[in-house]
Amino acid sequence: MIDEHIAHMLRNRAEKYDLREVFRYKIENTYHSINWRTFKNQSEIIASFLLNCGVNIQDNIGIFSYNCPQWTIADLAILSCRCVIVPFYSTSTTQQLEYIINETEMKILFIGDEEQVQKALPLLNIDTCSLELIITFNCPQQKDDRVIELETIMNSNYSNRTQTELAERLNSGQSSDLATIIYTSGTTGEPKGVMLDHSNFMASFRIHKKRLSVDDTDISLCFLPLSHIFERGWTYFLLYSGGTNVYNKDPKEITKELPIVQPTVMCVVPRFFEKVYDRIISVSEEGGTIKKSIFNWSIAVGHKYIEYQKDDIKTPYLLSIKHSVADKLVFSKIRKFFGNQIKFMPCSGAAMTPELKRFFHALGIFVNYGYGATETLATVSCMRSDKYDFNYTGEIMPEIEVKISEDNMILVKGETIFKGYYKKPEQTNEVLIDGWYYTGDQGQLTGNNQLYMSERIKDIIKTSTGKYISPQKIELLLSKSEMIEQTCIIGDSRHYITALLVPAYEKLSEWLKQKGETISEVNQMITHKMVQTYFEEIIEEIQSELPIHEQIVKFALLPEPFTIENGMLTNSLKVRRKQVISCYQNLIESLY
């Protein structure tokens, strides 16, 4: 069986690695292991159950769960039946479920736990909803015959009746089969289902193997949602390479698990590094004069060292000696936080400042920053391991073509480009033209194949005076302040630029204490005259080098952060600019 279908590929790896560990997961405080043989066998039991339910080739089946091995086991089972996986974010609402279930005419849905079951159960009783069966990973038996536990399926015997049919499905699997429909949460408009087939994924594996050094000795910590193409595509590639995936159910616990799991690779978003950076700087500030001096000296040495590393130039002998000292005194201790085994960390999903990339490279953490989209099966560009430039979004991937349109839009062509939006031909035709995907992102391409993604074109602000402004540029500048947690720049069709700012509440509280003010209530903090003046000074200093038309004239401090739960962030942690503007409309008007 050759690798032309994801189910073929994973079975071939299972035969090759057999009793070797493929998954690791935590129950209470103990990690447990699953080997390749068990992975394959459990997926075949589930596949047999699905065939017994009468699923047809290319039926759409959903997975609505937190990260866990069962997610990927069910994933393989669905693909083995030549069916299509439709993933849901674990935070999805009942309304979001209903929209996607009905559009895809989904009858079967795999679900993680009790919280998610309670969101999906009402849909079983709606006549206009296609959902007929729920299979739960980790949830007590419900008093409903239409809800069944995965454990019950595992303890039943369906294989005798369906073994031949499953073999026929596997043998007939084609690279042109649709593999998944991933609904983009998006920052605007209704969700669109991105259709990716098996040929897209197989091309992606081949391309990534040319650029990234991943093999069967690698361990990855899976903490971004599997419902997103970044973590899902990475998980497939890791399994393609024979590596081990360690599932993290709660992303908030990631910093505790890193030293325990000791991953060699893992994909992250820039927000992760922003948080870690703040923590590192905070600890260094608490270390006293001598320790702070050693830290600053070490970072300076690290920055000089990586200027040679990034261009693949031999480091001067004296600098190498200094770097060894800095590594022993500072860098090696910080790397223990990551488990001390990291080779590189793919990073994408949002803008990341060159300064932040340089900082972690100086520590010896290779942040492999890149650019991609669900429609491109993630990676379009990423940093090479030998030569790279911190000011760009990486080098174009092998076998991928990129060009820049007359209005500076990034256009992408290649075997990883999606097949279209599910049941949305008009939207498909708007972005797929002559084999090129029109990304909607503004960028630049250098002569040495380096890509720079600067802005979502839809996000670009045009003021009432006719000036075009990049909100992302200003937001990245503001993110340099440890006092500013999140930002949203406003100004489209307005006379001047304003900003909604989410302060770093804990740091702000500490700053107030140093000024002799003890305030714990957030609303009192952000309205305090001293705080308002302080933020005016912060903004003034940050934007001093910006042209006048890009400078923030007025701002407002917000009493709560942007989160997925309050609808202000997408599931990939991008700010939903329209939702923020809608929610704070009155506050924004007061700034004008």
C-alpha cells in the first residue's frame, strides 16, 4: 500500500513502528503511552462501527473535542472509511455547531466531554438538524440511545461483519478523496469550509520533509487546537516522520508540562513567546544588580552571536568563548523551562516582531517563524535552518510558487492549495483564479525568495483624510510595552487614529503599589488619573518615530481582555476587529 492517502500512510507507519510509542497523554498526574499497533487497532474498531452504522464514502463526520489521543484515533478511523472529517473548536457554541452540521449534512459527531455534550445534545431534538448520533470520548453514559460512549464501541465486536468492507474502502482510497473540511473562524463574515483532499496533505508532507529536520526520534507537545490546520497538519507530519505526539488538554498548563515532557519540536503562536518573554524579563528584573548585569551582558553576547548564525558564517573565536560563558550562566538555565531538548519551534498565526525572534534565538531557541493559511494547508514560507532573516516571514517552501499582485496581495500556487469553499462557489471563484490563491494578505517578495507578510488587506485603515495606515504595524509597536497586553487600532474613515488597550492588569497593580496606591478593582485602576497619564507617556514614547498621521491621538483602557469566550478573538487568537468595534461602539464614539 503506497502513501497516496493519509490512512494508507498511517497504516504503513504502524506496520513499521508497531510497538513503539506514538501517543502520550496525562491522566491526573501520570503520563500514559499508546503504541502504533494500538493506535491502528483502535482506529479499525471505530471504523468498523462507522461502517456498521452505514456511512457512505465521502460522508461528513465531525470531531468536537479538546486535544487527546482519541481525537487522532477517531481521525484515522473516519479517513479509513473514506469519509471526511469536519473539526470543531472545543469552545464552539451550539449555534456554531448547528450552522456547520446542517451545511455539511452531518449525521455523526465525536465529542470530548460533558461540557461539549451539553452544547450538542439540543441539536438531536431539532427537526431541521441532520445530526443523528453522538459518540463521546470522556463522558458518562447519557440517558439517550443516540449518545454512545467510545468505550462501549471498543468493547463491542463489529470487525467480523465489516472487515472485508473496511479493506475494500482502504484499498479503493484515492488521493483525490476529500480528507477534511475546516471551517475558518475568520475575523469577518460567516464561516467558510475549506476543502482539503489527500493529495494536498501528501504534497505537504513531501515539501516539509525537504525543509524541516523531523524524524522518529522527535517528541512534540500538542497544545494548539487540533481543529486548526496548524496543529492538525503538524500532527500528521509528525506521524509521517514517525515521531511521538504528547497531548495537552489544557493550554493554560503548557508551561508546567514543558519541563516534564521535554519536547524536541512543537508548534506555537507568537502569543506564547510574548508571554514567556514577559516572564523572563520579569524574573531578570527581580534578580538584583549583579544578576541583572550578567543577564543583560549575556543577551548582548547572544545577539552578536546570532548575527553570524543567521548568515551561516563562522563565529569569531573570542565571541564563541563569550557565548559559551553566557550560555552556561544564563541561556542553559532558561532553556530548562522548555525542557532543554528543543531543536526548533514552528511559529505562525499572527505577526511577530523581529526583536522577539532575535531574543529567543539569542537564548538558543530556534523560532522557525513562517506564514500560511488554512487554504494553503498552512506553510507557504518558513525560516531555513542555515540562512534566515529576522525581518521576513521565512523563505518560500519548496515546490510552492508565490507572486505579488499589482495591489501588493500575496498570491500562492502549488499542490497544497485547497479545492474551494464547501457549497460556496462564488466565494471560491473570488479567491481561486487560474490556479492562484488570492490570500487577501499584503506582502513583499525579495530576490532571494524571502517573503514578508505585512497586513491583512481588509484590515488596512483609510482615514477620512485619505491616508492608508497599517493597524498591525502600530499594534506591534504597542506590544513592546510590558504594560500593554492587547490592542485594537481604530481609524477607518475617521479623522485620526485611536486605540483600545487591554493593560497588563497585574503589572499595573504592582506599578500603582510602588506609587503608594493599593487598588485591586480593575475599573478603578484603568480610570485612575495617574494611570491615564502613565499610558499617555508610554504611547507617546512608543510612537515618537511614527509619522503624524499614524500616531494615536486618543485611547481607552478596557476592563477585560479579548478572549475566545467573549468573541473578541478567533480560535487562532487573532483579534476580531469588527466584533471589538461593535462591542465598544459607544466607547469608540466617545474618543471622537
